[in-house]
Amino acid sequence: MVLKKLLTLVLLTRPSQVLLGMKKRGFGKGRWNGFGGKVEKGETILEAAKRELFEESSLKSDSLTKIGTIDFEFVGDPQILEVHIFTSTEFEGEPTESPEMRPKWFNVEDIPFDTMWPDDILWFPLFLSGTKFRGYFLFEGHDKFLNYTLDEVDELPT
């Protein structure tokens, strides 16, 4: 039986830049990533994305747009991580370090792929171009993926 865990990821942009956070603890520690996490009981995926963005960066956005969905499977783990990826150019506040994340703006040509999840280099170009996508990555451990699919799509389920 496949168990799915719903997660969110928010990537904010401004002209030629993307905001990433250095994960300071827990799953993904030591990697640059977007802001996000678990969808709590009674919460919609969009509500979770907004909450996690605020908790991890002190930023608020009421204009998040879903840009992608990726399922992550890890060899030996029966749980698949279903990650809903959102983006926006509109937000309020200044990025502020939290106990979990240290935010930093990166120029798009300087995205630190060598200290991010290994799959990011494959789907980030779609995200940066505004192309909606669906993907699947099978990981062995946290540093190597064995297989993947990545497809451009016209629509994503809400």
C-alpha cells in the first residue's frame, strides 16, 4: 500500500532573482530550498503553503500560484512525498531568519545547485520559465536519484 504525505514548497521571485532558504534543522538540513512543509489536518494545501512561508521567512503572500507537483519516493520507505510547488512575485514583509530557515536572494544565474536537492537542477528551469510541470523522482538515500519523469502540463489539479 502506498502512503502519501502532502507537502508544500514556495518559491518567491523578483526580477532575475529567487528567494531560497538554508535549512537549519530536520529533513533537508544543510541544503538551500524553497519554503514549505507538511499540510496539517483541516488545512488546504494552499493554506499550508501560506502558513509555512510565513513561519519560515516572515513573508506573507495572498497570490500564490501552483506551478508544479512532484512525487518523491525513497527506496525502502513506503511513504511517497507529494510536494505541491507554488510561486509568486507578490509578497509582504522582509525575509527574516527563523529557527528552521535562513533566507537569501539568489540571482538566477547563481542558484546554488551544488548545495540543493539533486533533482532541483532538472525542474528549476521549468519553474523559472513559468512552465507548469509534474514530476516523479525515485531516490536512493538523499543524494542520488535512480529514476525520474518530468513533464510539462497545461493544468495542475488544485
